[in-house]
Amino acid sequence: MNLGIDLGGSHIGVGLVEGSELKYTVDKFFSQDDRKDIENAIVRNIDELLNKILVENNLTLDNIKTIGVASPGTVSDGKITSGNLKIREYDLKSRLEKMYNKKITIRNDGKCAALAEKKYGSMKNYDDCVFVNIGTGLGGAAFMGGKLLEPKRYSGFEFGHMTLVKDGIECTCGKKGCFERYCSIKSLKERITKTLNIDSTDISGQFLRENLMVKYHDEVQNDINDFIDYLRIGICNLIDIFEPEIICFGGSFSYYEGHPVLNKLIEEINKQNTTFNDTKPKIVTAVFKNDAGIIGATID
Ligand SMILES: [Zn+2]
């Protein structure tokens, strides 16, 4: 049995994972107080959830083989830098290793999700794969000859921060015109709620996808078309760079399987003269949806 820890911008989830199966989960949202001292709150909440999951399943730490963390932001040598969590080079790996006396693996959440899809999911039977995680942000990973590509410095594969628009919208990273400012689900939600003049705070991804984009289809058509156009450009750039056999969409965009937006995107990508070579990759969504990160965190 393994433990996967999903460290998010607003909450922490801990899951009991066996192979590709997520057996049991517990989670907790950060409180206002947690935010004041987020570094200590992270380890305190992880410890609380980890003990809870062990007790509720009659297990002890001795029953746990691997503990892995799926983290937002950049992970380098176990140290996390995340704008969302407001932490810089936070050495979570050392802190957890001291607490549990076990080897801890920490990877960017997009990479964890990609590993789960590569080992057990939709990319299982392919060697050259690109995984694009689209949710609050946009990130991903690539496999060549079945191997995850990992640079020595930093995480790399910051797909979301490729410049797509000259002098475009300012990004959280400080640059302007980044891919994710135009193609994250967060940016799509912001645009659509602005057009409809409604508050975006309590709008869930599901409500956006199944209600707003359907009911107000005509009013938000331009926003949707722009989203598809920018996404098509970004994805076709990735196709030209990596020549993948398959592209898998993860994060909340994985729930767009069968949705007109994803169907249209695939149709656009498959048109002539959108990529250098005319042989297009297969385009699919993540089998494990939003659980891919926590499952992938436990893969060595
Ligand atoms: Zn950026």
C-alpha cells in the first residue's frame, strides 16, 4: 500500500493507493489561520490527514511502502516554489523524511498525473506522449521512447508559460501573453463570467461546462472560439516540437470528454496546415481525471 499526498492551492488530500487504484481518501481545506503560517500548516495538515487515514484503515506506517507528494508549482530537489501557495524553495521533502523516517518523492502535480496516465491510463500503450494538464493553470510533461523527460535544473515543461500573444495579458509568472492566461479553465471561466456579467467566485467547473456554456451558448460563443483558437495554436506548437503519438488532456479539462469544445478543438487540430507534418497524434482525455495526480504521486 502507498500513500499519495495531493497538495493543492486551497486544500490537501491524502489517498491510499494500491497500483492504479485509489482506495480511500481524506482531505482538508486550508483555514485563514493556516494561510498566516503556510509552511508549518502544510506539514501539520499532512500529519493530521496521514494519521487519520492510517487509523481509519487499521494500518500503521510500517504497512506503507511509498509516500509521494503531488505539488503545485516548481519542484527542484524536493523544494517547492509556488505562487499559489506563496512559498519559495520550501524544503517539504526533508521535513517529511524527518517526520516519517521514509523516503519521500515530491513532483509537480502535472508530472504525477502524466506518470499515472502513462503507467496505467490512456497513454499506456504509447512511447512518445505529451500530457497537457489544464485546470487553474496549464502544465504538463512529455515522454520519449517511454521515458519521462526531466531536466537537471528546475521542472521544465512549463507549457503554460510559452508566450502565445505579444504584449498580451500579464501572467502570475510576471511575463505577458502566456499560454495559460488564454487557455486555462480558470481563464475561460473568468472570460465567460465577465461576458455574462456574473460573479465567478462560486461557479464550479461542472456548472461552467454543463450549464453556462450550453444555456448561454450564443452570448459566450466568441469567448469559446477564442479559447479553442489559442488552445489549437499552443497544442499544434507542442505537436511540432515533440511529434507525439498521443496527446492526453488532464486536469479539469479531462471532464470535457465528448463536450463540443473538445470535439471542435480536435477537428481544428486535424485540419491541414495546422502542424508541420500532416500525421496527427491521437487526442484523448485522462482516464483517472482529477485523481491522476494522487495516483501518480506514488509511482517511483
Ligand atoms: Zn506565465
